[in-house]
Amino acid sequence: MENVKLAVIYYSSTGTNYQMAQWAADGAKEAGADVKVLKVPETAPQAAIDSNPAWKAHVEETAAVPEVTLADLEWADAIIFSIPTRFGNVPGQVKQFLDTTGGLWFNGKLANKVVSAMTSAQNAHGGQEQTLLSLYTTMHHWGALVASPGYTDPVIFSSGGNPYGTSVTVDQNGKMVEDVEATVKHQAKRTVTVAGWVKQGNQ
Ligand SMILES: Cc1cc2nc3c(=O)[nH]c(=O)nc-3n(C[C@H](O)[C@H](O)[C@H](O)COP(=O)(O)O)c2cc1C
């Protein structure tokens, strides 16, 4: 999908969603998209980060990843979010960022973005689907076009079968339980393909 600009926007405390964002970027690049991987700014107090060695290490390892800005949202034709489940909802860091998009929304700059989302949780039924739907609520208000994967490829059945977006379970050691790499890449390709159709139709 030449010319499709994709922002992969992630939040991650301990690396899972960072890895999923990288796979999404790889899948979209294979499909020919122009891709940026961007992190949602951290808002937690440093003391909270320091209290969890895995969180602290991840923040340090990803210090060089650019933080998402409103200009990135305006630039993108397509957006893939990758965010962990927090009590069946989006992390506060993500909500904080979404709540800065009012000006873009007011000026119609978020309408017709093609979006999809991915998530992770510690439990197999710990709220993954609800987290994706919570995020998609905001996408509907944006006037974005949600390109959920549905069951558009057999690979989706091999990794938990979540039609709302790829989701993965993370064990006590922070390791992914299901192998979702191919599913993430399929979702990324589908998102930029749909964005290409929308873009072409607009020209
Ligand atoms: C405040 C908080 C709330 C969480 N809520 C849930 C939950 O409702 N269900 C669940 O299965 N896991 C929950 N988790 C576990 C996270 O979803 C898990 O650590 C995350 O998916 C790992 O992603 P990351 O490595 O990208 O940070 C919670 C974690 C935190 C810190």
C-alpha cells in the first residue's frame, strides 16, 4: 500500500505492547506503508515506575522512541493502537492522550482515519475485548473508520480468535502465552489496505 501513512501508537509498561507495535510496523512496511512507531507519553510518577524493575527497565530501553504528538495524528491515514488492559479499560496514559485530541476533532481532522487496535492482559479472559471496545468508543466519536480484523484470515483462529483486534495473554513473567506475531502482521496489513482503499476513493 504505497503512500499510506501509518502511525503505530502504543503504550507499554513492561514491553508486550511495544513488541506488538514492532510486529505491526513490520507487517505494514511489508505491505508498502510509510510507518512511524510512537509511544504514548508516560504520566505515572517516577516512584511508581521505580518500584517495578520490569517497568523501569522498559522505560529506559525505549527512551529513544518518539512520543506521539497531535501532528502525528494529523499526518496519519491509518492508526494502529497497541495498549494493555487496565481493569478492562484503556490505561490512564492513553486516555490522557486521547483527551488532548479535542481541537483536532473539532476541526474535523480525525474523521475518516482508518484505525484498529490490539491489546494484552494477564488473564485469558481479563478484559481484552472490553479494552478494545472502550478504545473504539472514542474512535467512533472521532468519526474514524474501525477496520477490525474480524475473521478475515485463518491465522486469527490460531491466536485466540479475537475479531475486535489482536490480543495476547501475558504470564506472571511477562512472557506472551499465545504466538500472535502473524496475527498482528495480518491486522497491520489489513488496516493499511483498507486505508489505501479509502485514500484512493478520496482522490
Ligand atoms: C493497574 C493495572 C490493572 C490491570 N488490569 C488488568 C485486568 O483487568 N485484567 C488482566 O488480565 N490484566 C490486567 N493487568 C495486567 C496488564 O494488562 C498486563 O500487565 C499488560 O497487559 C502487560 O502489557 P505491557 O507489557 O505492554 O505493559 C493490569 C495491570 C495493571 C498495572
